[in-house]
Amino acid sequence: MSSTETDVRTEARKRLQKQRDFTAHLVAYVVVNAMLIGIWAVTGAGYFWPIWVLLGWGVGLVLNAWDVYFRRPITEADVDRAVARDRERETGT
């Protein structure tokens, strides 16, 4: 297996692991919040206090989804541009 193929497989493995971790995060969110809503309902269903957990954890879940499914990976072209910018700053041109 070539070095490039190994790098591609390593990146694919990382991406798949992030997707699997997100799925676990989503399942935990649904199960725990369903339980909290059940507790709320059984204890009188007054002020809907589970909303604070739903919203707070939901923000984290959305950010995690963005990182896993929408954030593009760093490419060699990105690295080259960053190096070029750093060199320009050093030389002051």
C-alpha cells in the first residue's frame, strides 16, 4: 500500500469514527431528553424545565453535526496558502 493510499484510508477512518461518535451523541441526546420529558410529565407537567437541557445540549449537538458533516477538511492547497501568508508576513511584502 502506498503512503498516499494509507493517508487517504487514515482520513476516511477518522471521518467514519466522527460519524459514528455523532450517532452515539444523537442517541444519547434523544434518550436522556425523552427521560427528562417523561419525568416532567409524571411530576405534574408545569413549567417546562427540560427546555433548558434540550436547548443547551442541542446547541452542542448542532455544532458537532456541523463539524462532522459540513466542515470541509484541510487540504494541501489550504496549507500552501497558509505558508505563503506566513512568509509574506515575515518579509513584510
